[in-house]
Amino acid sequence: MKPNFLTQFEAHPKYLFGLSILSGILLSLSWYMPLIFLIFLGFVPILAYEKYIYDHRPNKGYRKLFLGLWFTFFLWNVGTTWWLWNASKPASIAAWLANGALQTLPVLFFHWTKRLSKDKFGYLPFLAFWLFFEYLHFNWSLSHPWLQVGNVFAFLPQVVQWYEYTGVLGGTLWVLSVNILIFYSLFYRYTWIGSALLFLIPTGISLGIYYTYEEEGKTSEILVIQPNIDTYEEKYNYNARTGNDNSNPLTYGQQVERLFQLADENCSEKTQVVLMPETSLHQIIEESEVRTNYSFGMAKMFLEKHPHSVLIAGVNSRIRYPNEAKAQTQSKTYRTYGGVFYDNYNSALFIDNQLNTKFYHKSKLVIGVETNPFGWLFRVLDKVLMLNMGGMVGNLGVQAEPEVFSYSDSLAKSNLKVAPVICYESVYGEFVGKYIQKGATLITIITNDDWWDDTAGHRQHFHYARLRAIEMRRSIARSANTGISGFINQRGDILQKSNYKEMTTLRHEVTLNGKLTVYAQQGNYLGKLGGFIAIFIFLSAFVKRKVNQ
């Protein structure tokens, strides 16, 4: 039986609207320190909303449920990713509405299953459908996993050290389970002991791991460059914010000179890797002709002066195909212009001290900027649908498998294997795990976090990397054009970091690790398990309903 105060609330005409607002506010606030633990209450109003629809509208209510959930999740998206507004107002609204609508799906399927089974399975389907949804949200064409529930602990990684076994989906399962027990305590007068224990035990285990974990292995000195080139007014001729050409942008030569001057002045004899941010060398490099490019010439002079170092830099690159038939067999994103068939890429370029080169092409692209999720259907509209942010515009190519950059230094007696993670890819734990499976002993992240100004956007992005460090037990070196560059150890601790709008370099010795965590090996197995359980329960309930009819 519900407590009297809840019965009174239910009788209020604005009860459901109040639940929608309350949940949206709690979920939004939990993304900000020190309010993280509000996440353990954020889904309680959602469960109460669904329960009211189930109890009071036995044959209808799906529209009411969808609209209420959509409003809640819209508020959550706005409250946590409001900074998208600074990059594109129309695109941000579209993202908030679209992602909010998608987030209603697991609750709607749970509600449908609940009706079909006459509430036979309790809240197990809710957990299963949500885990399955988050798994899909990592992998489908509409992927936008920024608000995966387990990401909420990025600012407090000390309490989720067991992510090395579960990944962020383990955090999602933890949060939702505690919410369910609190919901039971409120609405069914269950004891609070269960929810307290479920909160305290994983926290205690995590703190035990955190305070006893010790890094082992060789060390390597890394230099990260933060050139602080204004993305809107200095980097490109076109200003994505005003829609006009810039009056006095930095020339490409000036930008490249700044990068290599910073590297030259701060590189020591022990520095093994010099890391430059995403698209720092943004003038398109023909991959087959890389040695004739101006920026390669600058890199050559730098590496001749610092022969103990290697370079990893973000570049815009291009591959040309000899004819259309070859392009069709090798690419789904190829373009054609003036009889030339080609692919453009957001890439990481690796140049070792022997001037050997490798390219890695970014595989997890930003929807609406680097990829059109409906390109297969609306390819002719790519130029209309895609945002022009000043660099390459339209569907970019991707690489099927991650590339690990290897470097052996006989003098230092080290064998460095680097995961060159590019920007948005750092939000995808299972994807980063593929680098680790290929032997990466260090994670590097190159990014440009200047699009959102000095807001929560670049801070969230930086702290998400702390979760990757825990999941893989790898040190992280991060180079941002501006935003936050820095170093993170294998426990997720920040060792060094820069400030926003600061031209600087950071140098640090990081510990290399070659061991595989459970999560690096198994990936998002909780999402797959959730999908299996969700589909099985739904089908069994559906079949039984049909048989009974």
C-alpha cells in the first residue's frame, strides 16, 4: 500500500506532468558535481509515471506515456547537452528531440511487455530493455551514447573502479537497480535496507579497488600540444557561427608553424611521442602523396632534430580511386567531382623517426557533421543535411578496424603501441577495447573541443576519458586544439590538465600496460545479455497472450 502523501499526490490533476518535470530535473542535475548521486532518484518518477498509466488506463495510455516520457528525456538532453546550442541552434534542437524520442523506447517496450504478461516479470524487463537500448545506441546509425546512464560517474570514477569488468553498462545496471528498489520502498512500503545495501556494497568494492590498485610496467614520456587556434575565427576561412568568411584567419602555414614551434621548444630527449590535436593539419593530405605535403616537410625537419620521437597528428586526408567501379567495391561513402572518385577522412597520421607513415581513419563519426545516418536513403541530400563547420563537409569515410601505431626504440628499450582515438570515439568503450585487443599499451585522444565555447561540453568530454582509463586500465594522453588537454592514469586520476583557451604544452611520463581487462576482452556483454532477456520475455509474453486469446 502506498503512503498517504503519495495517494494525495496521485489525485492532483498535474501529477503526471509533475513527475515528468521532476525526473527531467533530477537526471539533468546528476550530470553536475556534486549532485551526481541524484541519478539514483532520477528514474523513480519515470517508474511512477508508468505505474500510474498501467493502473489507471488499462486499455489505453500509450500516447500519454510516450508524450510524458518524451518531455522528461527532452529536459534531460537539454539540461546536460545545452552547450550544443553554441555550435548549431537547429541541429541542437533536432538532437534533443530525436534522442529524447529514442530514449522513450525501452520504457515503452517495458510497458507493452508488462501489459502482455499482466506484470508477470516485475521490473526485470525494464532493466533488460534499457541495457539493450544502450547497447544499440553504441552501434546503430543513430548512435549518440553521450547520455548512457553509466557515464554519469565520469566526474567521480573512484566509485566505479569495477568498470574494468562491466564497462559503463555496469553503471547503468547499478543505477537502475537502485532506482527500482527505492521505487518499491516508496510505493509498496518495502524496506529501505535493500536499496541502501545495493548502493553501499558496489561503492565499497570500488573504493577498495581504487586504493589498492598499483600501476605496473615501463614508462614513456609523452608531449601533448594545445595550440589554441579559434575554431570559428582563426582556423578556417569560413566562419560556421556567422555563415560568412573570416576577415583575418590564420594562414595554414602560421597554424602549422605554431604547432611545430610548441613541439620543438618543449620536446625533451626522453620524449617518445608528440601528440597534436584533431585536424590540426587540416589542409587535405592526399595519402598516396603524403611526402610531398607541406606539413610533412615540417614534420621531417622536426623529427630530424628530435630523432628519438615520433609524431601523431590529426589530419584531413583523402584517398582517390582509379575509377567508379573500384570506388563502388571499396567504399560506401565515396564522392565524385569532375570525374574523380575519392573519399575524405578525419584521420590520425603517424610518422616515426624513420619517416615511415601510417593513417588511421576515424570510425565513429559525429551525426550531422561527419555522417548522415540516412545517407543510404537520402544520399542526394547530403549537402543539404550536413552542417558546414568550416572544414570538410559531407559524409566522411571510415575504417573497418582500429589501427594501432607501433614504435620500437632500441635506445630506450621500449616497444610502444598506441591507440589513436579521435574525438567522439572516446565515448565508445567497446570500440576503444578493440585497440586494446590489438595490443595497445597506451591510449591517446586527439580532439577539437572549441565548438561549444567554455561550457560543460568540453569538460564532460574530457572526464568521459577517465572511464576509458578504468575500463582498459590504460594511461591516457589527450591533446585538444583547445578545451582540456592532459594526462590520466589507469585509475582515472587526472595527472595534468590544461585550461580552456590556453596555448600550452604538457609533458608527462605515463605507465604502459599490456594486460587485458575483462571488459576489454568481452565488451558490452551486459547489453547483449539484456537484449537476449528482453526479446525472450517479450516474445514469451506475446505468444502466451495470443494463445490465451
